[in-house]
Amino acid sequence: MSLPATEIPARTGNITALPAAPAADERKGLTKKELAADHPTWCPGCGDFSVLALYFKLIEKRKLWHEKITTVAGIGCSSRFPYFVQAHGVHFIHGRALPFASGISLSRPDLHVFVFGGDGDAFSIGGNHLNHTARKNIKMTYVIMDNWVYGLTKKQTSPTSPQGFKSKTDTWGAVDYPINPMKQLVSAGATFIARTTHTNPNHVLQMMEAAMDHDGFSVIECLSECVEFYEGAFDASNPRKGGVFNLVPPEHDVTDEMAAYKLADASFPGYFGVFYKVNRPTKNALEAKINGTVQEKFKGLKDWQILKKNFDRMK
Amino acid sequence: MSNATLTAAPDGSPKVSKVSEAVIRIAGNSQDGIQAIGGFLARLAGRSEQEVMTFMTIPSTISGAPSIFQVRIGSGEVLSAGDEADVLLAFYQHSYEDHINSLRKGGIVLYDEDHVEPKPEWQQDYRHLGVPISSRTVEAIGGTAKDKGKNIYALGLVARMFDLNLPKLEKLIRERFTGKDESIVNNALTAFHAGYAYNLSGVVATYQFVESQKKEGAQVVMNGNEALGYGLIAAGVRFGAGYPITPWSDVMELLRRELPKYGGTFVQCEDEIASVSMALGASYGGRVAVTGSSGPGISLKTEAIGWGVMAEMPLIICNVQRGGPSTGMPTNVEQSDLNQAVYGGHGDSPRVVLAPADVEDCFYTAIEAVNIARKFNIPVFILSDQSIATRIEAFREPDLEKVCQDLSPDLSPIPDQKPYDLSIADGVTPRAVPGTRILSGKYPIVTGLEHDEMGHPTGSPKLHLQMSAKRRKKLQTLAATFSTPKVYGAEKGNVLFVGWGSTQGPIREAVERARAAGEQVGSLHIRYISPLPNGLEKIFANYNHIFVVEMNDEGIYGFGQLAMLLRARYCDPKIRSIAKTDGLTWKVKDILERMRTKLAVN
């Protein structure tokens, strides 16, 4: 595992002070069989199947254990994800998966937190949470399965639907200008931003691994076709359907915000790969630093003795 | 000063009178530091083993608007901030004119001669005492001080008038300004001594509090928001998330400042929804977490609270109530979020609602709330309000070694886990927090969808019935653990007052006054709003009339929010309402007048 080693302070009350993990035993990496839970409720042919399969592959390849990962989702077709994974999981409310996952990440540095969701969760109802989780750089990996349409509620316009897309809420074609996920993430201050598509499994896995290894808020936009309500949306990015899969050019500087923004400006199918990646201290690390400094002054004291100091001043 | 009243000294001869209590109202503008004077007096009372209660109003604007701080200090039990003041300290003309009515007839108005022009028609009813507070302060500490320091000068005047303990006050002033520039401490002490030295004794008597009974243990002095925040820390809460809103912000500021000492964190979120979500995430992570707000913010959190009920997730939600609806009266008190706490939300979502009765109770309610939340895996509301949040009381220092808890999660591997096990009769199922290895290889999902015992979604009518019953049964199990509240005053008789939250003091004082007048009156204070404790109907049966006293509107049908709940629960037509929404705390005499009016027509 490439998770950063977490310093565990001594005091029992610390949110980070958890019983030491059992010594590395002879557990074998989990198999797909051990990882699969409910049979997915997605429609046959849905792009989300490949994201799930590659998540299993990631866990298998990187030898993560059931109890060390937490899978969190909001509401939507893609957000059914946690039910299909045999691990601790959370199915939260619409649009709020990121703050929920932040609560786990900030209080449980021993866990790897993965969040899965769709374009409605990420860019519409939960749009502001995306901005703030990004700027705070809270450690977790977020996979946005973008299908350009609301599928669970049966074909309404999504914030990423292109103008002209005919949905039940825009029978004459979508009128509102769509969100550009890469541009939004760059300006929000996310520290790892990648783009991939479900039709290229190797690339999806590669992006997932890179995202997991990033110490910070890592986001992947994964195009994931809705065969029921937006069939063929991403054909132009799929070589098997006559499209082109353009990798991010090798000369692209992933630490250059303007270059990333420019890359995001390319018309569909655009580029795939890591658009932006910088190292900026995570909120997890910054808060741990504050705690370390503050706790230095209270070394050796029990919690009640620290509280007593406050009460003594209120006499 | 109910027993020995303040009187003017005859012929300028210095005289000392003993008083058992005094109500001092300080009126000025919000930036004058009048809260500091009140705070000093309250803290001094705590250190002198006296009882104290304060009341304040602050404008919702940043500065410049009128503000008051009232302190009631007594050698006996102090239940409310007092209906009428014995002393009014007025800094401006508007302070003088707006608050003269709060002074009892014969009371003393101590005013700043530099700003107040006394009215001849009031000279008869009130003892007027002008002191050039502003100019004397400048004289004492120099022109650069401007308006700063006149509050401390006035504190000196009050200290002399009530013969307060000089060394203790000096120590408090030093403590208050400690860490600041030494010249600030010196200026404060200079202003204080100048005020103390001003010759008041020639025109008014000096008063001394009668010796109060020796209290067991040390007293601590704090306001309700502080007691709530420290209570949460004592309970073992180490994570919180919130968004600023008056009057809750103090609690989040305290937790943000204090939690790192214990290895915890408080996160200021982008909004109320993120706050409740993040707190739920941390609770899921293994330790009960806290979020909080005031009414409007709680409204935004309700969807996530519904999730907490469905997913069976512990959570503490503090609601420091203010006047509503909407932005309402941000700096005034109201108890109008009871319905929101008990019923607010979609679907059938039973939850726990507790209401602390005074400042000390804020501390212990926080601990109790945390323990209920974690044992029953349920969101628990703590309904505080603006008056309890900002008023200062002295109470016995808790035995911190005994009450402080460690809520570290147990991550030992377990053989199997069903988060929503239906075979447990009382509905209370243990939770496996993430990080726990489950040897069967079957892991739980926590979810807002109706679910089976493992947390997987179901549309089964039978399971929805069973799971709804499980969520309801937990609360019935909990209710059985609550002790029936004790009646204060007459155990049977004509009238029973029922109250909740911050109104306990004035209601009890009303009971005392009514009984002194020969009436058979008792009161019952309900700390457990939902579920209600068992056995209340037996108490209700002992009275002819039951009046639920609360600070909310009587509503379309003539009943306040708790009254409505009790009527629905007990189908007892004796239950009626004494309700009001003027944004102020109850005056004892108003409660009694309302009671007498209701009794007269019936």
C-alpha cells in the first residue's frame, strides 16, 4: 500500500489514535469473488459496469483489505456503487457524498476513502461541495461517472448535457451551457485532476492507481455511457466506434494550471489522462500539524486535566 | 433586594445596609464593553459563593446599537435574572429613557452626567445619581483612551456602592487583560480605582451582601454556550462541523479552539448541509460527532438528519434557538423550534430531543446526549436557546475526572455483523465502524434507502414495516430508562406549570411567589422532549389546571408547541398554554398574571 504513514499520537482521545492494525498476516490479495456483493442493478451495457470491475481490479492489484477501504456515494445510478462492493460502504443523500467522505477522511487517516457518483451529484446538487473539498484538499479519491444525463430519474437534462440534447425536461433540446468538468476542477483548486473513459479499461485502472497514490483530493472524470437514455454520447472518443482516444500530450506540464485549462478547452472528445497534479498540503496534514503544535503544550496530561485547566480559569 | 431595599442615606452620613440580593442593569451601546462589567460581577459572585444569573440583549448589528446586560446577584437561590432592577447604570440618554421602566420604584439610576440629561418628572420615583463617567475616565487614564475604559470606571462605582471585594476584583481585571500589553492592565486598574474612589458614599448608602451559605466545592462561572461546548468535550466528542450563525457560533468557535488540545478537529464548512454531512461521516468513522446551528440552519440540515435516523447513525445536533421564522430575531430568545426538532423532516423519523434547563444543565445534557446517541445509534437534538446561551451562571465545578469519557472506537475483528438486526427485541443494534475486519467476509452498508438487515436496499412492504417498528422501538426502550421528572412546589393542588428549556428559573420563582400568596401551585420541568419520560399522566392527575409555559406562539388552535405535543400525547383537556413571543425571557409577574387571567375566565 502506498498510503502515507500516519503518525499516531499517544493520547487515547485523539481521533487518530486507533488500535494498531494487526501485523501483516498471510492474507492473500482479495479476489473479485470476495469483493463482489449485490449484483449491480445497472442496465445491461451501462458504462458503470466497467468502472466497478476496475475498482475490484485496483483493490486486488494493490492488495487493499475489505476493512481498510470505505466506499461512499450519494444518489444516482452510479451512486448505487457501494452496494456492489463487499466492504464497509455508505449510501448517503443526493449531492453530499463529499462532505460525508471528508468526515471519514479527517477523522480516520487509517482508511482509504473512495467516493463514486455521477454528474448530477458532482456538478449540480453537490456542486459547491466539490469546490470546497477541492480547495481544502481533503485526502480521498473521487470518481465522477459522467454520462451527460440523469439516468435514475429517467432522462432529464444534466449539468453536463450538451446544448441541444433532447431530454424530458428539454424536449426541444437543452438550452443551458454545460459545465466543463476539467475547467471547473482546475479553478476550484483540486490537486489531482484526470479524465478517462469506460471504454478504455487499462486507462481507467491507470488513472485510478495514480489518483489513489496522490496525497490529496484526487478526482477522475470517467465518461460512462448511459445506453438507455444517451446512447452513443461518447462514440467520438471510442476507436471501436470510429472515434479517437487522444492521450494528454506527453509534453503537457501537469503542474501548469493554465495549460490544464487550455487542454480542457479542446472540443469533444478532447484529451484523456492527467490534466493537473500538484502537491499542496492536505487539510488532513494541516490539521494534524495544528494539533501537534497545540498538544505539545499539554504533553503528559489526561483529557480531564486539560479541561480542568479551562475550568480553573472560570472560577 | 427584596428584603432590605435600597434607600438613600440620610443627610450624607455614610451608612452600610445589608442586602440579600441585587439586580443591576447596565445599559449602553454594544461596543461599550458593558458585557465585560457584567462578566466581572458574575465571576466575582461565583468566587464569593454567591448565586448569580445574568441576562443580556445584543443588537444584531455589529456595533453602535443599544445593548443591555443585567446581573442578579444573591446570597440565596437565584432563579431568574429578575423582573425589576434595583440599580440602573445608564451610559446614554437613550439608555436612560429606554430602561427607566425596568427600574423598580425607589431604585437608583446611576448615569453618566456627560451624556444624560435627567428628566425632572422621574426624580420623584427614582433616586438619581449623576457621575461624569466619561470625563472622569479620560481624566484618570488620559485622552487617548477616548471611550475605552469607562466601563471599568463604572465597575469601580458599582464595586464601591456594593462594597465588593476589592482584591478579588483586581485579580479578575488582571486575569482578563493578561497577555495584553502591561499598559492596558495598568489603564484598566487605574480606571477601576478612579471609579472606586469617587465619592458616592456622601449621597447614597453602601450596601453589603449578607453572607451566603458556604457552598460545597469550587464554583465555576460560564455561559450556556460554554457549558455546552465543554460538555461535549467532556463527553468525548472529538469531531464537529458547522457553519456560523448567531447564537450558535460561540459553540463552534470554542470547539475549533479547544478540540486540537485533545487531538480533535472542528471544521468550518461551506454550508449547513456540508456541516451535518461531515459530522455524520465522522460519526460513521467511529466517534459521535457534533453539528449545530440555530433554527434556519437546522432547516437546511433536516434531509441529512432523516438519513441519520434511517441509517441509524449517532449524531449530536445543537440548536441554539432564536426568534423565527426565517432570519427572524437573530439575537432574541424564542422556544419555537420544538416542533422542528421533534417532527422536522420527511417521512417517519423518530429522534431524540433533549432540552437543558439552565447553564449547568447544558454541560450534563451534552454528556447525556452523546451517550444516548452512541448507545441507540440515533441523532440527538440539544435544544438550547439564546437566553441560556448568553447568560452567565455560577455552578459547582463538575468532577471532571469522573465525567470525562473516551469514545475511541473498538476495531477488534468480529465474526459477523448485521447493522440492522431484526432479531434484537428492543431494536438497539450495535454498529461495526469502518476499519473493523469482519471474519465472515460480509460487510455492512449504511444507507438511507429502506434496507434489509445487512443494509442492502429493499422494496419489501414487510421489511419497511419491521424496520419502521425497529426505529420506533428504540425510542420506547430509551423512554423507559428516563426517570420521571420531580415536581417543584406543591405536589398536588390547583395549578401545575409545565416548562422546558431555559424557563425553569422564572417558572420556579413564580411557583414560590404563588405559594407565598397561599396558592397550591407546583411546576414540572421536562428535559426529555422526545421521547417523553413515562409517568407524566400520574402527575397531571394531581392538579385542576395544567399550564404549559413556553416562549412560542399559541398557534392557530391556542396552544404552544409543547402544549400541543402534550395534548396529543395525553388527550388531557386540562392542558392549556401560557405562551408568548416578544423575544424576551419570562418575567415572573407575567407568568402569574397570565395564570390568574386564565383561572378567572374558567
